[in-house]
Amino acid sequence: MDVTYQDRIPNNVGLAENRSLQRALEHWQPEFLNWWDDMGPAGSRALDVYLRTAISVEKNGWANFDYVKMQDYRWGIFLNPAQPDRKVNFGVHKGQPAWQAVPGEYRSNLRRIIVTQGDTEPASVEQQRHLGHTCPSLYDLRNLYQINVEEGRHLWAMVYLLHAYFGRDGREESEALLERRSGDQDNPRILGAFNEKTPDWLSFFMFTFFTDRDGKFQLCALAESGFDPLARTTRFMLTEEAHHMFVGETGVGRIVQRTAQVMAREKTDDPQKLRALGVIDLPTLQRYLNFHYSITLDLFGSDLSSNAATFYATGLKGRYNESKIDDDHVLRDVEHPVLDLEDGRLVTRPAPMLNALNERLRDDYIKDTIAGVGRWNRQIEKEGVPAKLEVPHRAFNRRIGPLAAARIDPDGRVVSEAEWAARQDEWLPGASDRAYVASLMGRVVEPGAFANWIAPPPKGIHYRPLDFEYVRFA
């Protein structure tokens, strides 16, 4: 399934054979480009960037690497190959043929799922708009721009589904995706984490580790959908999402490595001494970790959710690795433990699995996240430093669901408002943390050079050396 680049909109869905759909998307295209000019990466318009572009959706050789001017990037529509005789593999329609058209009774819920996913894509581009001005290296600047253009392409993926399967409603929703703005008081993005600021590269790397990891699990759940076009679309999106998580994990890992190297060399763990040496101390890294982890956990939704039960029962959204789970894939008489508050303390209660599916997906995410943080800790251990980063309790700093009703510290202890107010800056980044991190953000664009607060990666991109000119300035 090679991608056709001769068309105005690159695609592998035979767009030229559906003239009305092609015209609708070509009408939306200049509006997208206007949004990109207004809200995409600032100051990037004239740059030549060494980017990968999808030329096929096959596993081997799916991408081409070359210099592309940012404003000339070819966003398009790519679906994984169809699986012959694919079936719905969960819910009340289990065993029935997967849907190639939207089931009328599920139209509203399916549109809501697609719009919510689609809204996250331009939001992250808006959040990261100004980071190019403070990049720690050309290598990192290129990775930022790669993520930006792929988030733009993921927006195209959802807009295609809206236009192709939802008629006028889909076209109106596509317009609204370009009208909302991250952090706007009057017209914000749908999900809270996508209205937070990403003012510095530590926040960016934490975002791409934690929040893009949420994207992985949400996309994996949607890739199980009985609505086949959505499943095929999100399966290809996962191919690109893997790079975003790689940037986050290795970015934070390189910061951790640099800090641990200085700690070992100077034989100190004093945050103020380490800050004087121009690196980010581990307590500050821990507070940023706590913040991004906790706000990302909220993206999975309320612990008990009738919507999640409906989406699963009707075959719209499955579980992570649904086909690998050994159960009946209907879940009528299955329970799952959830956290609750009782008399000022945390308790675990059994709940119907159908209603606890957000919590089940959160469990999978937490397990994956702990493994990633463990890899950062091995960087610290490798330098001989007796310290480690910790994943806070899942109830810490939650803002939705029953756990939002209490103040809970990183160890999972319910605390008073007074204690929270007194110790909040121990657990979450405060103004002084953010000011210090901001003070480190200076643009480094000499090929092969890296900011002092981050270690170089072990190798370059696509077999290129570290001193390769990943971004060319006009």
C-alpha cells in the first residue's frame, strides 16, 4: 500500500476515486495550512529539516528521510492494509464482521471518540510552538519538528474519518478542531493535559514520555475497534507514535545521565551546587516527573465510567492488546479493583470490569511507565550514584474521579489541606524550579554541539553522525 504523492493530498485510500470527499478535504486543507502558519512551530517556515516522510504503510521501508522545508511537508492520509474477513473481537458484536460503515446507533459515540483523539493532535503542536527558540541541539530540534509534523498528520488521520464517514457533522467537527486552542480560556482543548503549558525542553521530554505514552495506550485500544477504518488508521499512527515516546524517554534519560555524571564527578547531591554547575538536580527532575505523570493519569478518564462500558460493549474501543487477553471478551460477570476514599483513607473495592475499563487501561500504562523510569534509574546507577527516581502513587495529584476529592501525597497518604499547602513545592515543580529550568534554555544550533544540561545521544538519526546538519537555516 504505497502512498500516492502525485495527488494534492497524499494518500493510500484511493481519494481520487471519491470526488466529493476529495473536494471536501481539499477545502479543509488551506484552513489546516493557515492554522499551521499561525500555531505551528514558530520561526520554522524557511528551514530545511531532515525529516522522515511515509511512503508506504508496510513494516519494512515505510519511510523516506530527506531535507524538507517545513511549510512544504506533505501531510496525508494513510491506513494500514485491510485484514480480510476481520471480525469484531469483543463486546456484544463479538464474532460479527468488522464494520466498514458507521453503525447508525453508534454514530454519536464513535464521532465523540474520533473528535477527542483528533483534538489532542493539534493541541500538542500548539503547546510546543516556541520550543525551537531554545533547542539544546540540532539533533533535538529536528526531533521536535518531526514530532510536530507527525502530530499534524495524526490530525489529518482523524479529519479523514470525520469527512469520509460523518457527512456534514464531520465537516463541522473538523472545522472546530482548528478553532480550539491549547490553554485558551474561552475555547480550550477538550482534555486538561493538553491545555497545560510546555515552556521548556524538560517539560517537552516529560510530555513526550508520559503523555505520548498515554497516546500509545489510547491508540492501541482504538486499534481494536470494530469500526475497521478507525482500527486501520490508528494502527499506522502507532508506527509514528513510537518515535515520539523514544524522544521523550531518551531525552529525559540524557538529562538524567548528564546530572549523574556531574554528581559522580563532583561527589555531591546538593541541588544548589548542581544548579551552580548548570545541570538539573534529581529532586527537580522528580517534581517534574510527579507532575507530568499525575496529569497524564487523568487522561484515562474517571475510575468508573459508563461511557467506557458502552464503548467496549458496543465494540467501539477495546482494551490494550485485547486479542492477547485470555477471557470471554464480553466481561459481563468480571470484576476489577479500583481505588476509592472512605473515612479519609484510600481503600480498594471490586467493581464491574466493564465500568472499570479506564482503570484497567491505566494499570497497563502504569506498568509500562514504571519500566521506563527504571531505565532512567539504570543511567544513574551506571554512574555509581546512590539515588533513583520514583513513580508516585497513582492517587497523587489527581484532578478527576473520586480521588480528586482528597489531597494525596506521592506515597499514597491522604493529607490535610494545610499539609498539602505546606509541602506542595516538595512534590510538584514550583516557581523557582521553573525559573531555574528556564534559565538553562539557550539555543544551541552548531552541528555536533549540545547544551551543558543534557548528554549527547549515543548515535545520530538514520545512520547520520551526531554532527550532521539536521536542520539547515536559510
